[in-house]
Amino acid sequence: MTDGPGHQTRYIVQPYIRAARGRLANGQAEMFETEDRARRRASVAFAGGALGVHVIRQSGVAELGDYDEPVVLMSLGEVPATD
């Protein structure tokens, strides 16, 4: 997907926590407009007790629900495997 009208990029911070029976579970995700802010928030979440954190870039046209494949930009700690 190329940049054009309505195209936007968002940065998602996805923390991971320990759930029942010790499995890894998603914590509360947060969205940011810049990669730098997302990376800083990920570091804070990890230092604050998250077992792991992904920073993910997602680009697309929200009005159409048309998004590129997400790209993992940063991983900290214990995170699920990504392909």
C-alpha cells in the first residue's frame, strides 16, 4: 500500500502479562502517532512489570478498513513468536 489520501500509520504498544495457568496473555494495547513515543512507552511498560512488549507499525486507510500487514519494530522480554 502506498501513501495517499486517508493513508495513516499508527504505532501500537502491545504489552504481555501472565494469565491463568501461567500462559502469556495480551495486556492493554495503546496506540501512538509516532514511533519514538511508542518505543518510549514500551520501555516504561516493560520496566513497570509487563513480561514483554511488542511495538508494532500498522499502515492503511482506516475509513476503508484496508491495512498493510503489521510490522514488529521492537520486542522486549517474553513475547509470543511472530512470523
